[in-house]
Amino acid sequence: MSTWKSERARVASLARFRPSNDPALIDAKRDLRAERLAEHVARVVAQAPPLTDEQRERIAALLRAGGAA
């Protein structure tokens, strides 16, 4: 699994030579955001008390909605 820093380097590398609407650059930016989110969620979950099934399902639904919720 890559870290957000390696994803950030990939974005920087692609951004040097590609236009902002390049599909590879767009994908790299998405991957960077996802990696940062995953690391943030991991830190928060590590500090939180155990969640109920209902709480986990509600949080999972937010992720499944992809920001549309």
C-alpha cells in the first residue's frame, strides 16, 4: 500500500508535464485524496471507543455515497 507522500509525489510529477484535465493526473489527485482520507480515518478510529453496528453502518453509508450524502 502506498502512503499519501508517494501519492503526492506522483501528482507533482504528473502535474509538471500534463494539463490539469489529463485523466492520469485526475486519477492521481483522486488517489492522493483517498490515501489522506484513509490515514485520517485510521487515526480517528484508533482513538475512538468501539462503535455499534448501527454507527459503523451509518459511517459506511457516508463512504459508499461518495460525498453525495
